[in-house]
Amino acid sequence: MSRAWVKGSTTRWRKIRAAVLARDKGLCTIAAPGCTGRATHADHIVLRSMGGDDSLDNLRAACESCNLGRKRATPQPEPAPRRVTRW
């Protein structure tokens, strides 16, 4: 967790978030089940922990349930391919 998050959001982040919400007209762009439609969060498409940044190209507007639900979802490994033993 960054120091800025512990102390609250920074002025820079609030400006970026406002720009993302204005660009996407305040509508959630994820639209997952349970979506409220009204965006209040700026969501990183490529997470910062995975090398993403705060550029507008890497951010999208999201409602709280879509954004927080996305963070809780853990990626599942793909199942191993089955070997055919008989034809």
C-alpha cells in the first residue's frame, strides 16, 4: 500500500479520477453483475502491481461494486489439457 493511500488521496489522483469520470460520462464501463451503473471510482485496467500506470489510457470509470468486486476476484489457473488415451 502506498504512503499516499494511507494518508488519503492526493490532489494529483483526484484530478486524474475526475478526468476519467468526465471522459466516461460518469457511467460504469465494466458493467458486471450487480452493477449500479453510476461510476464513482477510477479503475486501473492493468493493475499497478502488474506494471500498470495512472495514464488515462489505463484507467476506466467503474461503480463501487464492479471495482471492488474485480479486486477480490482471484485469477483461476487454466485446467491442464486432458490426454486422450483411447480413440
